[in-house]
Amino acid sequence: MGAIYLFDVDGTLTAAKSKINPSFAADFFEWMGDKEVYIVSGGSFERIVDQIGVRILNQTEGVFACMGNIFYRNKRTLSKYSEWDKVYENKFTVKKPKLFFSELEREVMKSPYPIKTGQHYEVRTGMVNFSIVGCDATPEEREGYAIYDDLHRERLQIVERLKKKYKGIDFVIGGAVSIDIFNIGNDKSQVLNNYFKEQLKHRSVVFVGDRIEYPGNDYSLAQALRGYEKGQAIEVKSWKDTAALLKTIRFEV
Ligand SMILES: [Mg+2]
């Protein structure tokens, strides 16, 4: 039996928060044809559909959305349209939610970065997505913050500060501008325990992501996978790397 392939979305199959490049979409769809593919993304199911399109989505075996906090399995019915089974769903819990969210707001106020567009956190299934620049930022404004953050490592400092303060909660750098927040253990690595553990005994599982280095949001899954003889994690810098990767021998495991 061939390998099982897991793909991150933002920065791996698409540019962050963007739709997949049409010519890559066609190549990827064709590549998927005879393979078992799952999506493991920080985004919601709806956003993933919007980014990679229904055609690719229907060709996957399942979608782990919101950092693996909710899993939809493709029922593979004979109908033209896929039907999805919700297999499990987690909840994000924090002791004093009001205080916690005002702490996030304080981080926004404290940041010297001048452009703050509002809607700085979004509660998703089992997680919170947080950013200094805000959800309403234009692609140019997001790009501006990504450059600023590369230079000043602001997200890294916020992550370290909040981690010390909130013991049961984890904070990781996700996407181009945001920080993903969840209860410890409810990160992308949970997909192994929840779903792939048995299969890893006899099949290779390959994960492709762009944030495999600590404290990136692919780190936990990459680390956990590397603990298995049949696990493999590959880092890419963008979807263009992924496109090139699909053509290499190294990928054929
Ligand atoms: Mg990513």
C-alpha cells in the first residue's frame, strides 16, 4: 500500500489566506489521483474549501480543520458530490475567558506596529487565531506586517510572554501574520493519536508544511511524525516548493 499524504494549506498549497494557483491546482489534482491525501490546516472547513476548491477537496480522504480540532471524513458515496462525516470536534477552554481575551487586546495595544485593522482574534473550533494587524487587513497590509515581524520577531516575543503566563495553553506562530492558540495537545500533532497511529505501523505517513520549525504551527505534527519509523515531515517555503516537490523522487516513499 502506498503512503498517506498530509498537506498544510496556507504557505504550502496556497499563499497565506489566498486561493490556490489555478495551474498548480490542476497539477495537484492530477497528482492526487492515485494517492491517499488528507488536509491538516489551521483554517476552518469553509475557508479551506474557498482556498483549494471543491474539486481538490472531494479528491481528499478527509479534512482536519482548525489545527486538527475538527475532522471531516469524505464519505466517498457514489453521488457526484462528496458528503462529509464529522468524526470529532474539540472545544477551546480557558479559565477566565474575559481576562484572557483582554490580555490579547492588550498585546495589540502594546505593539508599536502602526497598522491595526480591527478584529484581532477569531475563535474557531478548539482554537483561537490572533493577529496584531487584524483580520480586516488587506493583502498588502498583511504583507507589511509579515516583513515587520521577520525583522523584529514580534510574534515570537508575544508567544514566549503568553506561554509563561498561561500554563495549560499553547501559542504557536501560524500563517504569515498570526498566532494560533489552543489547549496544550490540541495542535496538529493530535491527528496522529486521533487517526493515523494504527496506520503508521505499516504505512508511511508524509506531512508537507511550511512552519515546521519551532514555534511554527506545523512543528508539533512534524516532531511527532519523526518519532515513527514510517513518519516523514517535509518543509516547504511556499506552494511553488510544493509544486516542485511533487515531481521529485524523494517524495516517492
Ligand atoms: Mg502553513
